[in-house]
Amino acid sequence: MNQRWDVLAIVPEIFESWLQQSRQTDLKPETLGPEAQEKLNPGRKSLGDVAVIRISGFITQKPNIFTLLFGGTSTEMLAREVRAAMGDPSIASLILDVDSPGGDVQGVTEAANAIRGLRGRKPMIAVANPIMASAAYWLGAQADEVIATPSAIMGSIGVFAVHMDESAAIANAGIKLTPVTWGRMKLSGASFLPLSEEARASMQARVDYFGKVMESDIAKGRRISPASVHGQYGEGEVFTPPGAKARGLVDRIATLEEIAGHLARGKGLPPIPPRAFDPVEIAARASLAGIE
């Protein structure tokens, strides 16, 4: 019976899969140990003089249950890692290795502004490997160039919020609630009350605000107008690499190895280590197959 006011920028199908999985998980105290905290680190790795910074899992400003269960990226830590790589004299260029369907909107515009403000000091390329959607694209669009791997999924540009009306279930259970508040809108959006038109309008205003902030940041990153983002980037549509390139979401299609090799300018690079994938996320990605 919570009051929900979260605004999310994430692929809805993947979010729902993670949400169902989290409900089935018994989160124990030991989960909050060093191993869980390590999941939040964007994990900068060096391939020669190329820094590879991972953006993966559920994006949040600070840790939450999704990052603890499935791994994820803290926008605060991401901005710190990019800033550190830009200031490291041993690093000549950066790759943002993106594999995320998005997450919370809080903290994303701040990180996007920080990343965009560092652009130009060293080449910085964002790679959809294989998913760069919603808040993840919001961040990736701030790089000098955005590239899709051949099997990537991109887009889902938009935000949403959901109100769950539990009032009928509570009434059927024979429970009567008597709210006592100070402030007319204090319980706006509470799940134990039907969503009033006034509360819905307030909720829509929050969604509209963050949607416009998202479009503005992406426009600045991609050096186009917000109107072009709104008109060309699909309004929540998900694209395969050819569709993303045709719409202007990406600049080209290439593998991560090809990109790293190009940035290294012929220097010998160690192989890029394989990355583990969350099985719930894989199942959710399968549901997106064939979407253009």
C-alpha cells in the first residue's frame, strides 16, 4: 500500500521480468556485503591505452534492490569513472560498453551533463553491446560517437510511471482504511486509493517533465534539436541496428573488438574478457526479438 511516484526510463518488458524475479527472491543480509557493492562499480578496465567502462543492468543514482540482485550501474559512480579516465594520462581514449535497458530517471541528467562536459578531451565512444535503451541510451548519447554491435537492440526513448490501484482488493478483504493527512495532495498516487483526475494530472506532469529533460539531453549529445529526437527516435520504439542507424540513433555498426582495435591504432591489445549475462534479462530480450 505504498505511494508510488517513481518515474522510470527503462524497457518495460525487461523491468517487468526483473520485478517478477525480485518478488521471488529472499534478500538476505549477506547480500549487502562487498560482493553486492562490487556489482555497482562500472568497472573500468584498460585494454592498452583504451579504457573500457561498463554501463550494465538497472541504472540508479544510488543502490537499490535491483542493483543488488541483478547488478547495475550507479550514475554517480559512472560519472566519477569517466572523469577519472579523462584525467588519467595513461588513457588515450574511452569506450562506454553499454548493456542496459535503463532504470530510474533520478541522477541520469546529472551524469549525462557530466559526461557531455568531459567530451572533447579524449575520444569517447558508446557501444550498444548488445542493449542500449531508455536511460542507458540517454547516457550513451553523450559520447562523441554511438555505435551498435550487429546484434544490438536500441531505443525505447521515453519515460513512464505506473499507479497500482489496490483499493478494490482491500475492500474485498474487508479492510477499511481511514487516511488522515495534512496537505491536500499528500496521498496523491497512494496505491490504496483510486487515482483521481487531479492525481493523474500531477503524475503526468512529472512524466512530461522528465521526458522533456531526456529529449533535451539526448539532443545535446547527438547535436540535433529536441524536435528531431521526438520526431525521429521513435517515441519509445525499439530498433535493431539498421533501423537505429536509419533513424540517426547510431553512427555506425561494428563489433567491440573492431572499435577497440581502431582506437588502439594498431597496438597489440589483450582479448576482451567475456561478460556474464543475467538469465532473466536474456529471456526478456528474447521477447523483443523481431522488433524493428
